[in-house]
Amino acid sequence: MKLNDKEILICDCEGTMPLDGEALAKGCGLQAADAPAVHRNLCRRELERFARGVASADQAGAGVVVACTQERVAFEEALADAEIEPARAPAFANIREHAGWSREAGKAGPKIAALLTEAALDRPDVSTVAMESSGVCLIYGAGQTAVDAARQLDGRLSVSLLFTDPEDVLPLGVMDLMVARGRIAGASGHLGAFEIAVDRFAPLDPASRGELAWGRPADQAASRCDVILDLTGAAPLFPAHEKRDGYLRADPADPVAVQKAILQATDLVGTFEKPRYVAFNADVCAHSRARITGCTRCLDVCPAAAIQPDGDSVAIDPYLCGGCGACNSVCPTEAASYAYPDDQTLLTRVRTLLKSFAQAGGARPTLLFYAQGRSFETIEASARFGRGLPASVLPVPVNEATQLNAELLISAIALGAHRAVVLVHPAKRQELDGLAQQTALAETLVASLGYESGLVEVLVEEDPDALEAALYDSPAAKRKLSAPEPAGFAPQAQKRTNLRMAAAHLHAQAPQPVDAAALPKGAAFGRVAVDVEGCTLCLACVGACPTGALSDNPERPQLSFTEDACVQCGLCKNTCPEKVITLEPRYNFLPEAAAPQLIKEEEPFECVSCGKPFAAKSTIEKMLERLGDKHWMFKGDAVQKLKMCEDCRIQAVFDAGGDEAFRMGERPKPRTTDDYLAARERGEEE
């Protein structure tokens, strides 16, 4: 069976899954003659069939999808043993834990067809960054545990030992390690490029006899290393330390954890690649303009401190980025966009799942987003020992659940999902601020249109029984939630474009449509309210706006606003010299939100010299009020210069003759010590 130019290989895992090749072909929109062969033991007894299938598909210029993820290593080794190097590496789909191992396996045909169709989609390449480690390792800890770890790693890595407390450690018989004591006051960097600063740094005295002796301590000693093994049991040296490549941390009271960390450290020599999780476009970043701060959403949610202010934008360090995707989730302008995969690719996968599921006869689908790793272990435990996933639940594995955003979730509902559940492991609880904001925003928008609550939900759980209860037994699972007919739009690269299309579709079918929905403070959608009476049309807000939501007219003094482009960054409000701008978070469902709306216009002020219109009347009047006869440059007749255009103003200065063009105000008379003493004797205040 071929889907999207890929040969599909399926296996019922020794009859533990009820698979029907003809039914699957029909569910995938193919003829019975195209039905795939159902293997019984493809990863062992029938492994040669797999190798032949890959070779045959490669000769035909096609790829292969293997409906098994557990034995991926066995399949790849079989290709290596057969000396087969296909032009297109096989893709792998999980139809066992996701569908076949379930109480509802007999009804899972549409789901399996959808999973296979989605797996046959091409995956885009992801750029990477490289890290070089030469094996310089710092062991940071106390007592004999740190010494034993150093002895195990010595010879495999270039080891240095920094004691926080040497406790009862005896002097070393052979000084084959660099040993010192001190406290790390600061650390930065990543695998292959760590830098540390140590307070109370003191090297070991080689003349130590009965007990360890130390040299004179010094603060802020600096050092570099490739790997840090932290055995202090104290607070970690880095935020979100588990995401910091090259930083290994173990409880010194747990021998198993210490040994595991030691084994991990031995592998950290050489060149390593990690995905560049986030693509960044500084041109549309709304962080700052002219030293005035606007949006800080990504800075607020990044757990790894990988994002820092950088002038008018921010800078994302790809070496520190752990790939949580929270910045993509909250970024309103898409300056920070997730690339592992990007939102368009992920939404295309979701659309394919939903569309294929419906075409195969499935109904009322629930999307289950989850991160690979510990959340999959919850699903796997349910499949092996419990009820498994319901036949209507379509799993969507992602790199991190925190990469999801409101635009994608609402688009998924519009494309046909009757419910979207995000499964998060409790270990990620501290990183959920951004995801919580986004799911709350999605729920608010759909609820404002009269749809029932519960369409979008975050489930923080690791217990498979609790997962089953949420998917089988919860009120949201049992209710027949109102959901619209699926939309037909194709996912776009811009997430706000997807939201606009999805929201318009939901609005058109809403039980209780409204023109606009109020949103909580901090939401990235809304309008700018301008006190027209106080606005002077200085247009400082237009220059500060990073998205073009506020715009002017080069022909006339006008200020216009496009609500659909506003990200509520606050730069206009913070920049406005008259303080007449306020922000109103909301989502406008009407088409007019995408068109500029005139806020204020005035007749232009004409130059008193040449008659050319060059500014708004209110702007010139405000300048006259503030500067006329109050500033040395605009006293007397000189105030007329404020009423001139830029060209005439310069000409007037030079026409005045003499040195007026270069004259400044009266220079203050220098004051000496005698002047201050005399003033003090007179009782004058300084």
C-alpha cells in the first residue's frame, strides 16, 4: 500500500492487534487491490521482508513507512547488515500504543488509517548547531564521593576537582588531579564552553601530610571547562538545569544517580549537534524602540535564561535553548518561531489526521498533544496494562507540549477537532505559565462564541489511570460538545493568519456569535484607544509600532489603526508624549479588524513663509505653547521659526546674518570656591 509516494509496512505484533489490510486500504481512500500485507513478526522472523521492501521502494524512488516504533533500532541495523542505504530513510509510525493496544482496538480502524496517512507526510529538515568538547571536566562536590567520581573519570576525561568541603578526605598519594577548594559564585556557558567564577578559591598544598592543607584563598578566580559534574546536592548552578547541555547533576547520597551521571560524562567528548529549536527574526521583534521597553513575553517565560535583551530586540542563544518552545507560544509577532517543527508543519499534520480520520469513518475526534519521553511512558503504561487510548483520540507527539499556542489550538478546533487535550508530565509544572496563558486564551475565544467549555484542556498527569479517566470518564469526554463543521483552509506559515481564518470559521457557525470578545490583560490581541482631544498627531506612536498597526498618511495629518495587526506590546502607549493612549485587550471577529480605521485627522499647518503644509495644527500649537518665549532659541520674533517648514526654518536662520546661526544661549559664569563661601556667609541657598 502506498501513501504519499511511500510504501506502508504494517505488522499486527504477533496477533495482539486486530488489523485488516483491506479495511485499512479503504480507510486510506485506496482500492482493495492496494491493501497492504499484514505481517506477524516483521521485526524478527520477517525482517528480510522489511529489507527487501525498503530496497524495492528505493529502486522505485519511493520511501517507506514502518508501522512500528519500538523496534526502530532493529530495522535500522537490518538495513546496515544488508548494506542498504536508501535515498530516503524509513519513517516510523506507532499504531500499537496509539491505537491497536486498546479496549477499543476493534473500532480503531479510522484512527490507524489517519496515523498512517499522517506518517507518510514529508518532514522538513531542521538546522543544527555544533558543540565541541575536548573532555575537560570539572567535578564539584564534597568529601569522598567527589574523589571517587574523579578517580573513575580520570583517564577518560581531563578531570579537575573543586571541593566545597573536603570533610574527612585524606591527602592524595599521587597528585594526578588538579584539586582545589572554593565555592562557585557564577557559571555560564554550555557543553564545550563553560566559564565559572570561584570565590574563596584555594589550591591544594602538595605538602599536606596528616590532613589536606590549602593555599591562600582568593575570590573571583576564573576557569573554563567542557563538562561540569555537580555532586554538591545544593541548588543547581543554572536555571532549568536539566536543559543545559554538559551540566550533569546528581544527589551525592544516591549512588545509582552518581554512577549514572559519571557514565553520561564519559560520553561527552567530541562534536555534538543539537537542533536550532527557534528561528528568530529581529526585524519584527516588539521588545523595545528607542530605549523604551514594550513586549517582554518571551523573556518572562524562558526557563533556561536563553533569551536576553539586545537593543531594540532580544537575542536567543541557540546553545542554551532547551527547546521548550515557550517563546514561540507567547510571541505575538512571530519574531520567535518554533522550528522543531514549525507551526505550519505541525498544523498540517493535525489537519491530515483530522481529515483522514473523518474520511475513514471516524467521528468526534479528540486530539491528544504530548511530548515524547515521560508523557509517552504514561500512554504506553495505559496501552500495556489499562484501557489504552479511546478509538476517537488521535495522539499528536510534539517535541515539547509548551511549544503549543492559542493560534494552533483554535485552528485545530476549526479544522474538526471536537476537543484538544494537552498532556504534560508533572516534572514540567514549573514551565507551564506560557502554555496556561495560551490555552486560557483559546478557551476564552471559543467560549465567547457560545461553544461549550472544555474544548481545550491541559492535563498535568503521569498516572495512566488518571489519563484514562480524563479521556473516557470525565464530563468533557462524555458530553457531546458542540463543535463546528471542519474548515477547509490550508495551514499557513503565519500563525496569526491561521487564527484569523479559524476564528472567522468559528464565528460563522457560532451558537452565540459576538462582534468582539474581551480578553485578559497581557493578551496579544486588542485595540488601541486614543484620547482624540489630547492627541497632537505627533505620530511618535507610528514610529514606535513594530507591526504597522498604527499608520499615518504621508499626504495629510492622519492617524489610522489596524486592529488585526496590533499585538498589545505597549510601545505606542509608553512612547506617547501626551499620554493619551490606552490598550484594550480583546479579539475582534469582524472583517473590519483587518482594515485600517481612521482615528484622527486634522487640517495641515501651512508654513508662514512658503505656504507648504508640513505638520498638524495641534502639533505646532503645542510647540508654541511649550517653547514660545520660554526657550532662548524662540524668544521674540524668533518664535516664527516654529511656524516654518524645515527648509524655510534653516533659510531664516542664515538670512538673519552675523553669527546668529551659531549663537547659543548665554554661557553660565563659572563659580569659584570664593563665590560659594561668600554665598554661604550671606545665608543664600546653593
